[in-house]
Amino acid sequence: MPAPRAHKIRLNPTPEQEQYLRQACGVARFCFNWGLSEWKRQYEAGEKSSSYRLKKQFNATKREQFPWSYDVTKCAADTGFRNLDAAFKNFFRRCKSGEAKKGYPNFKSKKQSRQSFRMDGSRIKIDGRRLKLERLDTPINMTETLRFDGTIKSVTISEDAGHWYAAINVAVETPEHECQQKSVGVDLGIKTLAVLSNGAQFENQKLLRLELRKVKRLSRELSRRQQGSGRWQRTKRELAKLHRRVADRRLDYQHKMTTEITQTYQVVGIEDLNVSGMLRNHRLALSIADVGFGEIRRQLEYKCAWFGSKLMVVDRFFPSSRLCSYCGTINGELTLSDRTWICDCGAVHDRDLNAARNIETEALRTLAGVGSRTGKTRVERVSDS
């Protein structure tokens, strides 16, 4: 059965093509703001509204009032109303959960909002490294060819840190893949990014911390510029490019790690980490944000489904680090600074490796429908030397 896969490719548009892309993004942003304004007006007048009705209203009057919207693809206007519909659905969801004040849609700004628009797959053509868009005379050069063979469902054009990207969504047949090994437990951390239950490790490259001096210098320079001036815009672009470069390197490493894990093991066990709670620790917040625990879990989820393996998420309250993987004794005195400890049974544990082994065992027990493993309390700690 075909499954959706997206390939994000950087574009190299000419100045004329870039003008078209910016105009299409502007139409999408205008339709969102116009629809939000009409929604508010109709609500105050006691009328019910929806993004579908607003779209029909816009289409009925755009030839007379907004003729410039015909210069770009009609999908640009559809993007604005689709985003408006998603924004209000999120708002109504927050209303039900009691968080309505945090979620009411706001107007989009040309300078602050992310510039993007979405097109249907039937309105584009791809020939090697050339991307042809509707109502654009010449094809746009892509830095690489499309990796997937299948039916193109849609493409999202976006701008980030001065560069343009095309995220091409393709319906691809699920590959037939057989994992070589049965199971593994993955312990995510800061000192080491990931420790597997078989002893394999993936280092934490600390990419943001390596560039932290440049980030601080550019942030300080940006704060001292007059907001909106030419120099302020230049420094802002330099800072955005630096963050984009760090994010790309982090994402590349995460993809390589998660692909290797999901291609090798039939069952992958991970912990249900409370990342938002961990970020409240201001001493570790930068390091936690730098590794990207949430993105790693997201990649493991869809790649396990793609390669036919099973992802088991262990409860966040499971004492993976404090539980002896041999006898089941729980170390109630273990602290975050203790990287090695000795159990009453004589076993010497590396904190992360022991946690990974316990995660694997708990994942297999959960998969088999067996209750959680617990143990007695009493242990001796050994500090690093």
C-alpha cells in the first residue's frame, strides 16, 4: 500500500522566479489575513462562518477586487484558507481543553511569519533537476533530483534563512525490509546522545554549543542595531543562516542514527521522556534543546512503520537508570552525577548502558503483555574517577 514520503530539496531560483515565489507567498498570507478579518466581522455581526464559505466569498469577488491574485497559481490562495481552517481547528481544540486564551489566530506579518505556499501535485512537473510550477514560464533549478518514485501528491515551497526549498510529498510503495536483529533498547541522554543495549553508542556532537560564541555575538549585534534598518536586516539574516546551518547538521546526524537503528532491529524500545519538564532545568535546558529528543522520537516512529519494525515506548516513570538489570534491585539513592554504581548482587553498572538494557527488557515485556519489572531497594554508588 502506498505511503506518503516527503523529500525536501533546496531551490536555486533566478531573480524573476524568486519574485514569483514571494508573490505567491504574499497571496497566501493576504488570503489568511483577509479571511481572519472577515471571520471576526461576521462573528461580531452574529453570523456563522467557516474557511470554506470565506473561500467561496473570496473567489466570487477576486476578479474585481483582487485581480493580482491571478498572476500566481490558485493554490496560493487555497493555502491561506487551508491555514486559516487549521488555525481555528486548533483554537477550538484549545477551547475544549481550557486553553482558549493561548490559541486565537493572529494576523500574519510579512517580516515575522514563515513564507510558504502549497501546490497540488497535478499542477507541477518535475524533469530531473527542473521543477515547473503553474503560471511560471521557466522551470526552477533544484540542487538534486527527487529520490522517490511514485505519484506526486503535493509540494510546499518555503523560504528559510534566505534560501528557498521545495518539500515534495510522494506516495511511495512501502519497501520489503527484513531487520537482522531482534530487539534493542535506546537510552537517550546528554553526555552521550544514544546508548544501545548492545553497547553501541552515538556521540552527542553538541552542535549548537560549538557555535554558541557566534550566536551570542550576532544576537548582541542585532540588539544594538536600529530595528528595521539595513544593518539590522543583514545581521538578522546572518543569525538565521547560522541557526539554519546548525539545524541542518543536527537533522542530518539524527536521520543517520534513526535510520541505522530502525533498519537493524525488529523491536526498538525508548523512554517516554517529559522533554517540556526537563527544559525547566535551566542548567541543562540548552543541552537538552541541542540534542532534539522530540525529533528523534518522531523519526523513530515513522521509520519503524516504514521498515516494518515495532517501536515500544516505555512509561516515563519506569526506573530504567536505578533498576539493576541483573537482580532487579532499585537504587533509591542514585543521583544525576552518578555515572557508575554497584548493586548488592555485585554487578557494576554503567548508568546509560544499564538503562538501555532495562528499556529493552521492559519493551519486550510490554509487547508480550507481561507486567512491569520491579525490585528491592538498597544500593551502593560509585563515582567517576
